[in-house]
Amino acid sequence: MVGKAAVTALIAVAVVFLAFALQDRLSDSGDSSSESAPSVSIRGLFPPFDPSETRYVSRCGRGGPLVAGRTGAGSRVAIGASRPRAGAFRIARDRVGPGYDFVLGVYSGDRSRRYRVRCLPADFPAWRFQRLRRLGSGLFVVAFRADPRTRPWIIVFDHRGVPRWWFSPSTRVLWAQILKDGTVAWARSFGDGFGLDPRMAIELRTPAARLLELARTRGLITDGHEFRELANGNVLMSSYAPAGGVNLRRFGGPPRTAAAFAEVQEVDPRGRVVWRWNSRGRIRLGETGRWWRNVLANSKSTGTRPTIFDPVHINSIEPRGPDELVISTRHTDAVYGIDRSTGEISWKLGGLETPQSLRILGDPARKSFGGQHDARIGEDGILSIYDNAKDRPRRPRAAFYRLHVGRGVATYLGQINDRKIKTSHCCGSVRPLAGGGWLVSWGDNPLVTGFDRDKRIAFRLSLPTSTYRAVPVPPGATSIADLDRGLEAMERHRATARPQ
């Protein structure tokens, strides 16, 4: 357990031999002595001390153990700019503060190595990491608010469960990601459910948290469910387009009301809409099917429209080649392929059957998707879907399919589950990891699971509450060093902003 009350359970005393840390330098000097090198033990760090790892985090004694240790014969430790000393050492609470960092220098003769320790903020949320199998190096982003009374957190973890970057924004966050150029992006959230608050936007910030842009759809209030980069530099964004004169009497609703239809916009770097698509007239109201009871019970009011309903609820947009988009809509239990040139539905997977429906081959599920999320197309053309299995007789799953649209079928390729997850009402994601494997956020469950290339559980990250998505950082987009520099810049800004 890593947390304010139980960090000790994860952070054991690590005893390491400096011979391993200094092996490359010793070989350069021609030292072939077989004698054991001096040792040093350090506790209070996460991850546990390893001579090859130079960056650590710690509670710095606030809700966890002090950073402390002891040197062996022939070794010394310097804390910050202090003189190297042998024997026992500790970082006193009055020497460091939340959000600060310090350096430990470990010396053996005329050789030394520096280890940087960053003190977590005083209100940094608890987390627990269970590592079951080795997984290649990588980073991923989660966003959540641990308590309704506190601010949210955006945290970048590595595959060993170490927080490498964090920021606590002033507004609620639906989900976050790091873009290919290293920009940190997240969707503001105001709890309205489906894009009716004009403050909605995608915040784009540097790793130092400097605001670059508020990205928004044009002509409509932005919905935060999607911000998908394209190879041409444009982005796909989602919105909801309210429209009146909608008759819902046959579904148990009012005969004349308003509904929020899903809209997709492709926006170029200058903010111009170069393509748009709207679900009205494309996805029939009848396709909402079993969800009408929920939709009618969860209407919203705005300043201009007293009642508005959400019959579609788009939650992901994904390109499939240059000529097609794939969208997932929760309130139809279906994933759709959209022809970009005509706007017509090319195919449909799941939900109530239509002429465009694909027949699924081999899927053991007795019923189609249940409020699914995060439909994505991999480089191999495989469709991955986080199936919440909402009100279905099965567990939530990440399911995989091969599409054969010309033949009117989709072949089931398998699924992955975590036995700890029993239900999932909403949210969730499944994303591929660089080098193989998958990262799954289990919707409204406080758990993120990493799977290896053989779809075996490699790790579990337990959070105080759920994260809408868990998103891998694109390879080459940033590094631990880049993120560390961003944290340092934030610290300098806070230091200069403090009243003297």
C-alpha cells in the first residue's frame, strides 16, 4: 500500500551493493578486485532503492517513513550540498517540504552517484501497485478526484507504479492524455454528463502546466469525451447538437421536446472545422432501445431549453483508414462505421439489428455490448472495445474483433478480463501498449490493469476512485526527464509566487 497511512507496506529497506552501481566505472579503471564493495541501505523511497534508478518519490515522512539509511564501511552519503558522511543518516522533516526535491550523493572512494528524490505534495492521493509480471518500460496517464471535497489529480505513472508527473487543476477532469509532441491535454468536466456547459474545453498545457490553448468545437458546446489526434495535424472532437421538435411519445417521453444529437468535428490547427457529422437522421431514435428508460429519467435543463434528452451519448471517435470513422455510442449499445464522403452508416456492430449490422462470429457473449466505451482500431486493423457489459449476464471485458465489412461479418478474436471486476456501469478504456500488451481502465471501478502480450495480468494499479480512461503515453512523446523538468518548473513558479 502506498498512501498517507500505509506506505510502509510497499517500501521495504533496500540493501544494495555499490559494486553493481559502479561496475562500469570500475571496469574502466581496470579494478578487478573480487572483494565486496561497501554497501548502503536506504528506506522511505518509492520504488525501493535500486542503484540503476536515479529518480524517486517519497512522502518525506508525512504519512510515511522518513528517508533514512546507513552506510557500510568505505561508503559515505551526502544530503544535498552537505559534506559526505559515513554511518546512519536521515532527512529531517524540517529540511524538506511537500513538492520539493533533494539529492542524495553516494560516494565510494573517489567515485560517486547522485539520486534525486522528489517529495510528493502533502495532499497527493494514495495508490497501490501490484506487480505480477515484467512489462516493458512505458508511461500512462490517469485522472480522478479522490474525494468530492478535493481537487482532481492528473498523474503520469510508469509501468512500475511510480508517479512521474502530476498536476492538480482547478476544474474537474474527465480524462487526460499526453499528445505526440509532449503536450498534456485533458477534458474539463462540470458534471453535466453530455456537453451542455459552455465552460467545457480541452486544456492543452506544457509539462510545466503552462496553458497553451483551450480547444473547443465550433458553433456547439464542446463535449469532453474525445480529443483524437490525426496524422495530418487535425483533431477529432465530439459535441452534442441540441435540436427541438423531437417526438418521444412512442418511447414513453413527451411528444414535442429537445434532444442532444451526437456531432463529430474535425478541426485543423487554426481552429477551422474541415469536416463534421451529426447523428440526427443517421442513427434512428428506435436504436436507443432498452436505454430509453434511463434516457428519459436523466434529462437535463439549460438556460434556453428546459428539458433535453440524450438518446445517443457518443463516447469515442476513431479513424479507420482515411475514408472512415468509427464511433461508439453508449445509449445504443453499438459501434458504427461512418463513411466520411457520404456521412452514411457503413456498418454497425452490436445493438438493435439494422440493415447495416454485421453478424458476429464466435463471440461467446449471449447478448451484444452493454453500454460499451473506447472503440479503437489498431495498426493491424483489429477493433478493440471496452464492453462494460452493463445489465448483461457477464463480467466487463476488453473484446477484440476482425472486421470483414464486405462480407457483412465481424470475427471475434478473444477478450481479457480481471477477476476482481464484476460490474461496470459506465466509462472505461482499453488501449495497446508499446511493445505489446494492453492497458485497461475498468470504468467506474478504481482499478487499472496492465496485460502483457500474452494477455496475462502484469500489474494492477488501485486508485482511491475510478479514472474514466487510462491512456498510454505515445512512444517518444516525452520522457521521465522531460516530466521531471516540468515538475521543477512548477516548483520554481510556486516558489516565486509565494508571498515574501
